[in-house]
Amino acid sequence: MDTPEDGLHPDALRTLSPAYGTGSLADLLPSVCAVLGVPGAVDVLGLTARLDGIDKIGVLLVDGLGAYQLPLAAPHAPILADLAAGGRGHAGTLTSGFPSTTPVSLVTLGAGVPPGAHGVLGFTVRRPDGRVLTHIYWADDPDPREWQPVPTWMETAAAAGVRVTVVSRPAFEGSGLSLAANRGGEYLGAADGPAVAAGMLAALNAGPGPALVYGYHPDLDHFGHEDGIGSDNWRRAARGLDKLLDQVVHELPPGAALLIVADHGQLNIPENGRYDMAAIPALRDGVIGVAGEPRVRYLYAADGALDSVLANWRGVFGADARVLTRDEAIAEGWYGPVTPAHAGRIGDVVVICQRRAVAVASGWEPDKAGQLVAYHGSVTAAEMTVPLLIVR
């Protein structure tokens, strides 16, 4: 497998904790809603001063656009490079929640609370009946409003009279993940980048009064996974993103602002960083269930086997992973406060991969999961740090 150069400085592999309550994705929509005058919303991020006079706000989430990817994308995306330099308003950063993966981040953004409160705690998690729920392929079982019971800020804003619109892929309309993250807004299907730009602009121009428009664009993340950060296809996706930004930035109506964020960053993983349960017997001993994803693996241990599972995984991974019990992971604050009803969705064992390593679970999950080039989910700065770019 070819592993392209992703341009990461070694500092990008340091551990970074989520900044819940001060500067995380959970704090963005409450702050945006405060600017729009929604009762009960608190401007944790101090957006009011930057958005004085603004009553229409577009929030564009670019899947996979970590802050550490901006320098690599800049030569292929001049509009993005200008925004990242603060040339159109403000350039800052936020942290994702944990795990730093798409379903967790989308719900953290939409609900405006840390993952422990909303309950979407991994790419896949084990349900109470023992089945594994893959959040990106979630329909209506379990009921999204019961699995994720926290009202979204889109619901709250709409109830307060804000015109709320979601612009995303047509296939995602009505999905469990969309309802968990974005319920409350009118849904506009947008099949590609130009359609996302057109849909967001149409919603921002739809009429007087406050408006909140959320747009989602997945291409950069897709080609990072498939071909690697820095690959030809990834650079092509960066150019496509720049066309989307060019259109929205230059056609923003009066009284409107655009906020650009991401759900996580990514990093390329070489072949020698892949630990496969199918090839290492010690990683299978005592394990009766597997969930999570390769950068943050959830393990479920047989009765009486927890200590041996911990010892085996620590022995195999060494410095390439922190191997914690569920209680240890919760106590360290990675998820924020965890509602008791949600705690069982976390594995008995939580394997947080460090450096450039992944825990592949061949036989437990689709083969494709262990064949990607770039990954995310863990706690390195490269994965946890996302941009917050503001355009007036």
C-alpha cells in the first residue's frame, strides 16, 4: 500500500484533550445561537463581538479538514489559504470531542454537548442486545430520539423563530445520524460541492429575519481515507472544496456570515503501524465483542478475562496505544460527564492508539476498515484540532 506524505510535524502527534466548555465543537452552535438571539444560548466562544450586526449565519462542516491539513491543502486551494490566514475575518481553532470521528463530532456539534451527554460514543458501539450499531448506516433502530435524547440547537433555534436549514447529501435525509445531529431544520438535498454552495446561499437569501444554515461536505475525508492525505485525489478534493468556498464567500448576502469548521483531522498510517487481531492471537484471547474503529478500539471481555485482555493489549502495543478500562477512560474526562444510561456503549476496554498505529479487527468488521490509508478517531493534535474560520 502506498502511503503518501501527509506533511505532519512530529508535534502533531502529541496528545490533545477536548476543550469542552471553552473551545470545542460542542460550544459552537450555542455560541452561534446566542448571536442569533436564541433564548438560553450562551456565547462561550465570544462570537458576538466578531459577528456584530449579523443575523444570518452559515456553518459549513468540511469532513476531514483538520487544522493540521490546512498547510498541505493551501497550494491547491487559494481561497481556503486566504481564510486560514485570517484574510476574510478570523482564523482560529476548536477541538473535536472524543473519539474524533464523524458521527461523534456531528452530534457533538448539533446537540451542543459533549459525547457523554448525547450518547453517540463511537463510529460503532455495542447495543444492549449485543448487536453492533454503525452510526453512519443507522436508520430508525434504535429510535434516534431515544438513543440521542438531547434536543439539537437546530430544534431550539427553530422553536425561537430562527429559520433553520440543513444542506447535505440527499441520501442522508431522515437517517438516524441526521436526526440525532440535525433534527429541527428544513432539509435541502445537495449531491455535490456546487449544490451545497447553491443550497446554502439560497437559504441565506430566503428572506428577512434570523437564519441558521448548516452545510456538510464529505469529499476531503473520503479521499483521505481511500488514497491518503496529500494524494492526487485528496488534492483534487481540496480544489473542489475551494470552488465551493469561492462561490459562498463571494455571494454572501448583506448581514450574513460563514463559519467553516470540521469534525476531525486525519493522518496517514503506514503498513508497519497496523496491528491486526486476526494475525496476533494474544489480541483475541478473552475478547467476545469488538466495536469502535481502528484508532479507538472498544473491546468487550469474557467474564473474568478483563485483566488478561488489558495485559495482552498493553504488551502487544507498548507505546503505540494507551489501553484503559471503561472507568479509567470516563474518569480521565475524554467523553465529558457520561450519562449512566450511555456508559455501557463504551467498551470494557478502550484502546486509544498513539503515534501512527491502528488496531485492525479483521473478522469483526468489514475488511475495508483495515485497508484505508488515512485514519482518525484518536487524541493526537492532528486528529483533534479543527479550524474555525469566519467570513463576514
